[in-house]
Amino acid sequence: MIVPSYEQVDQLPRHLQRTVPAEFIDENGHMNIGRYLELGGMALWLRCQHELGMPKEYIEQRGLSTFTAEHHLTYHSELLEGDEVSVRVRLV
């Protein structure tokens, strides 16, 4: 598998950007791994809503939704409380 470089990932559009809140921090003082997945899922759903024609009413009207079979997380540095984090989604 070919893993994209930081520069390649940085070229993807941001689908979510926020500041890491205190409740995302674990006992080790950095963002908990589960929160990375949470933010990834949120960003993917925002992309589906805004770019792929799946607004909030989509599920209600059609009785259909999406399912993510696989996620790939890349850590370039640990995240701490107050850090800015952005999520970029690439669909394969």
C-alpha cells in the first residue's frame, strides 16, 4: 500500500477543523485515539451532506445511508488540548 505524504494530504480539502477540547484528552495528556475516529466519522458525514448530495433529510426520505468499511489514520504529531486539528477525507 502506498501511503500519501503529509504534503499530499495537506492538498486535500478540509472537511472539518476545530480546536481540541479538554474532554478529548486522555490520561497521557494527549487526544484519545477514539476521538480521532470520531472526528473522521464527522468529517466524512459532512462531506456526504455537502458534496455528495446527502443532506440531513436523505436518510429520512430514502431510508438509505452510508457505511464506512475502512478508515486509515495517519499521525504526524500528537494532539494536545488547545491544538488546531483538521480532517481531510478521501474516498476510495
